[in-house]
Amino acid sequence: MNTTIIGRTCAAAVITLIGVAGATAPASADDAAPSCDPAFVQAALTKAEADARAAQKAYVTHTRTAMKALVKKVKADETAEARAAARKAGRLTAAAAKDPALRDAAKAARATARVEAKEAARAQRASFATLQRQVKADRATLKAAWTTAKAALATQKQIAEDCAEAPEPPVVEAPAPA
């Protein structure tokens, strides 16, 4: 009954994971060696630490929140999405009345608003168990994002250690002019 909401959540989770993995993926063997510029290494390490902390905080907050509150939030989010889509459709319809070039955009916005309204209605009618499955899928997504961020942090720490151990190239001084 409520497979659309769960499907959208799973699709969003996959897209999020791909984005996180792509943004924090370690350099492959084909890529050039990472720069050992201290400023670059420190900036990358700081970013990886911040990403890992944010992912951990999101997961822990989600885990500590009561299931009933999370289910209620899912319903509220679906309703808010439907209202936002309806407002956008209304604005574009009013603009299309003045400018015929916007008719296609207004038609697409109305279609999107209808779909969002149907999904919001499904969320309101859905059983607690169905919405609970959606919340658990969200939790799994957050856990996977945290795991990915931890792996990226470990990679950045390893790169920082490798750069710290790497011998610095000798400084060749130019001969003084005579």
C-alpha cells in the first residue's frame, strides 16, 4: 500500500550514499598521488573529521529519538512536501495566466503537486508498522553514511601519517652570483 513512500526513501538513501561515497572516496591507484602539502592534508583531515562527526551525530540523534516521534515526523514531512508543491503549482499557474510560455511548467508543477498530495494522504493512512519500516530504512541509511564517513576519515589519517613520514625533498640552493 505504502510502497511509494518506502521506495522514495530507499532511492534517496542510495543517492545519498553514492554522494557521500563519491565525495569521500579515497584516491585509487590510477589517480595521482595525493598532495603532501601540509595545508591541503590538514584541510582534508579537518573536513573528514567534520563529516564523520556530523554523520555520527545524525545517526545517534535518530537512534535516540522515539519511534512514535519519528513516525509522526514522517507524516509531517510528507504533508509539508505536499503543501510546498501545491504552493509552487499555484504560483506557476498564476504566472502562466500572465505569460503563456509558463504553461508547461505550471502543468508539470500541478502534476507534481497531485503526486505529493497522494503520497501525503498515503502517509496519513499508512499503518504504524509501515511507517516504522520506513524509519528503520532511514536509520540504516544514516548508519551506512556514518560508516562511509569513518572509512574516509581513516583514509585521510593514513594519508596524513604517510605524508608526515615521507622525507622532504632536499632544498637546493642556487649559487650566489659572483
